[in-house]
Amino acid sequence: MPIVEIRDLSKTFNGRKAVDRLNLTIEEGELFGLLGPNGAGKSTTVAMLSTVLQPTDGTAIVSGHDIRKRPKEVREIIGVVTQDVGLYDDLTAAENLAYFGKLHGVEGGKLRKRVNKILDIVQLKDRTKSRVKTFSGGMKHRLNLAVGLIHKPEILFLDEPTAGLDPAARLSVWELIKGFQAEGTTILLTTHYMEEADYLCDRVAIMDQGKIVALGTPAELKRSIGKLEVIEVKARAPKKLVAKLRKIRKVEKAEITSEGLRVLTPAADAVLSQVVKSLADEGVHMDSLNIIQPTLEDVFIKLTGRALRD
Amino acid sequence: MKFLTCAAKDLRLFTRDRTGLFFTFLFPFLLIGIFGLIFGAGYRLPDLHVAQEDNGQLANLYVSTLENVFKIHKVENAEAAEQNVRNGLAVVGLVIPENFSRGGKVRLFYDPAKGDIAISMKATIESVTQRFWAGGESPVESQSVVGREIHAMQHFVPGWSIMFILMTAGIGIASTIVVERKSGAFKRNLLAPIRRGSFLGGHVFSAFVIGCLQLAVYFAFGILVFGMPVYGSPLLVALIGALVVFFGVGLGLLVSSFARTTDAASSAVWAVIMPMSALGGLWWAKEMMPAWMQSISNVLPTTHAMDSFRAVIMRGEGLAAIAPSLAVLAGFTIVVLALALKLFRWEE
């Protein structure tokens, strides 16, 4: 049963369409991902769904409530974790949770119990009375997640919940998110990390320039680009090399990514020697070279001709 | 010559720090300018209101002598001279009686609420008159129109209270909102199922409580430590204080809608409050300022707040006497709050 129905949702900023006639449904209990580069319109979509940004056109129904007509009711049943750590540095972890809990109508003994439980879940029980300004970045992110869940929302919007975190902290946030879903919370996650979407999400919508360019489970999306393999090169590659690689027969796409280079081809063995030669001709020093199965990043490259950059 | 590179970097950073530039150049200019305009042309005494009941040669000569020191403003009779001082139109009123030429004593009405300026004028008149009569017993009969002792703290406590309450309320609310915007807490508050009015109302109410505490602490300090008398109703003092707090809160909200950093927010509040304090007579009696500056002063909310405080504390006046000033102060507060609510940025 759909819990979120997005209908022709659009947002225009100074003539630029940040979100362009978006249509989407999210099922109850699902962990749904919006994947796309920065500026794709993911956060704008979440801002509209969470009623802090008025749509230019279209609407969405969240658990039976129209975001335009019943914003207060929508805010009662959603939890939102924004990119910014929206906490009060001079309040303690418990005080922050209690404050936002009260704003959501959780009071008294129920609130105390919930604060204790949620601090336990996000592994901050021992820092209950510490001021947030003494926390590390990872701890702040965990508390930020906890605030989004303090009132047991039906739907949790996570807007880039691991942006800027180191790999260890990111992993710990991923495990928390999995745990929230296991408790029955529907989650809409936006991210520009393809591993995050791949690891966490039941279904993923790939967004680019305000539109959905692909939708499906991570496996379906990866299959959708055909029987392609990826030659992944970790190296500092010049732009002109990409043009050269694209001219090699049987190379479908070649793109520079944040880590180096990705070449999409239906016949990796056949083109490998030419790829290596092109790299050597340009004097590129390789840290590593692997032939791997396509990822969601390759789906994005295939569909848009661009990489999901950091 | 690496130190030059380091110095050039520092200077570049300095030129990009708008707050630093404000406090380095603009703010001192502002204060130097105000002080210069007030005191630069020398110490100016307010007009002396004179009721001349004796039109004889000697009395005319006496008036001419006074004209060497004061600008004389002639009034009809003794009552007018006294009333003008009582109403705040004059600092000192002088009555030259019918029998002046026969040695009759000059009567002098002064408003001690005007502080040093009144004392200075009174002393000057006494001195001029004594010389005119070439010594002998004091030919001036001085009378304070409020009939009560005036305490220096009755000027300082309300003056500094107004300034610090406005500063705290203005900077406090503006900085809190700027920090909330930057940290994302602002957005998180709006994501809760609360009305926007509740969010702003919370800010306004907390600033109001802090402002009231300030007022109570400053006045308690003046009364308990310095023995400052408050002749009027404490409720009126609280009412004036409450309006001052709301004005500061409105100003802070207004500033928060355009300031992007806490530094910018405090600079903006300083830039408004400091000139308003100087021109509003919070630091000195406004009567010391040149006439054109007094006309500016008369439209400022700080002036009306100070006039109201002085009327209640020094003269024990009631609500009716300070109603016009309260109306001006309330008007400013409503306009600033309305403007702040209209311009408040709810979306980034």
C-alpha cells in the first residue's frame, strides 16, 4: 500500500526547474532511495514533502494527507533528518531530544522513556548529559538521526544522512538506518553515494536535473544497462583521455569519477589492452585496475553520460 | 620578505571582515561625529525663560547682562516661567519681580531632573546676579519645581537600562535566529507540527523575560546599593521597561531577517542603538545638544522612553503625564515588530 504518492510535483527557483513534474509512489515499510548528483533536486523534493517548501506545482499525499492542504498533519507523522545537524550545541543530548520531542507532542514519562531508548539505539547513552558541542561529527550525526525518530514517525525522511562522514561513521549510520526499517518505519533516503543506495534501499529512483531517469530495485537498475562490464581504473586521468577511450571499438561509455576512471563495455577482455595502452600513451600512472560488475554509478553514467561526483 | 606576504594576507582578511571594518572605522566615526556635533561647538546652555515684571532701566540692564551668557526667551508672567520648567519646556525659568529696581529678589525655578545642566545654569545665574548687585547677600531665591532631592542615579539607571536592554534583546534574538538558521535547527523547528507563531512567540517571550529581569536587576542595584529614590509608581516603571524590551525584540527580529552571521547581527544592532542612545539623552541630558539635534532626538523612541522614566522616577508623574511619550514608544514598537514579521525569512 502506497504511503507516499507524489503527483506532478514541481519546484522552480528563479526560472530554473529544480524539480520537474515528479511522479512517484513509496510503499509502506519500504526503504526508498533518491540517488543523484548534487543539484539533482533530491533535497528540494524532501523539503516539499516535509512541508517546509511550497511546491510551484503539483502535490503529494503523505499517509493520506495532502502536503499543500494539511501540512501540520503531515508534520505530525513524519520525521526529518536534514543534511545540516540541526541541534543546539549548548544543550545536552537528552535536552535536545526532549525539546524536539515536546514540539512533536511527546511529554512526561513517555518522553523520558523514549529519550533513554533512542539514546541507547544510537549508542549515546553514556553521553546523555554531555553538551552537543563536545561531540564528534559522527556522534552529532547519530544524535541528529535520533531527533528525527524521537516521536516514532510513520515515515522518516533522511536527506544525505552520511554526507561528510568518514567510512567507519558512515557504516554505523547505515546499520542504524537498517534497524529503523526493521522496526517498521518507512524511509525515504536521499543520497549521492551509490554504495549507500545499493546497500540500503529496496528501491531506488535515479534523479538528474529534477527528473527521475530510472526507477527500480538496485539489481533491476544494474541489469537494465545490459550485459556490460566495467573497467575501473584508480588514477588521476586527464579529460582528453576520456575522448580517446570513447573512440575504442566496443567502449560504450567512459567517464572520469571522483576516484579515477570508469569504462563501460560489453567485452572487457577485448578492449582491456587498448585501454591500458591509451593510459600509457598519456603517461597516466595507475594505482589499480579492475574488471567489475556494474554499480548504480554505471547506471547513472549510462543514462546521463556523466558521473555521480562527490 | 615572507613577513610581507603574511602581512598582506592579514590585511586582505581584514578588508573582508565587514564586522571588523564596521567597528574599526564606521562605528568610531559615528560616535566621534555625535560627540563632536554635541560638544564640538562648545558647551551650549539651553534658553533661559524670563518673566520680566519690572521694566525699569535697571531691570533692562540686568536682562542685557544675562543675554551675554544666555539666549533669553521672554515669557508672560511668573506662572508661565514656572510652568514651562515643570512641563519640560525649559530647564530654568527666571522671574524679575516688580520691585527688582528697589532690591527685590529674583526668583529662579529649575528642574533638577535635568541634571548637571540645571545645576550649571542655576550657578551661572546666581553668579551673574551677585556680580550685578556687586556682592552683598544672595539676590536670588532658587526653587526646585519638583520639590524633591534629585539623585544622580535617577538619570544613570534608566539611561543605561534602556541601552543595555535594547542591546541584549536586539542582539540576543537576532543572533539566536542567525545561529539557528546556520545550524539547521531553525528548519528542524519548522519541521515540527507547531505554528510559526509559536516558534517566533517563544523567541519573543524568552527575550521579554530576560529584558524584564535586566530591568529588575538594574533598578534593584540602583535602589539598594545607591539609595536611588523612585517617586512614581513601580508599575509604570515596569510598563515603560516592557515597551523598551518589545522595541528591542522587534529590532532584533528585523535584523535577523537580513543578517547572515552573528557578527553582522550585532553590528547592525550596535549601529542603531548607539546613536539612538546618544541622541536620546541616555548618556547626558538632551537639552545639552544643539537645537537641530534636539529635533532629531524628539522623534526617537529612546528619548520618549527616557523622558517617561525620568517623569515617573524623578517627578512621580502618573500615567496621564507620560501617555504621549508611551504612545510614541508603543508606535515605534508596533511598526518595528510589524516590519520584522513582514520581512521575516521563513524559507532559505
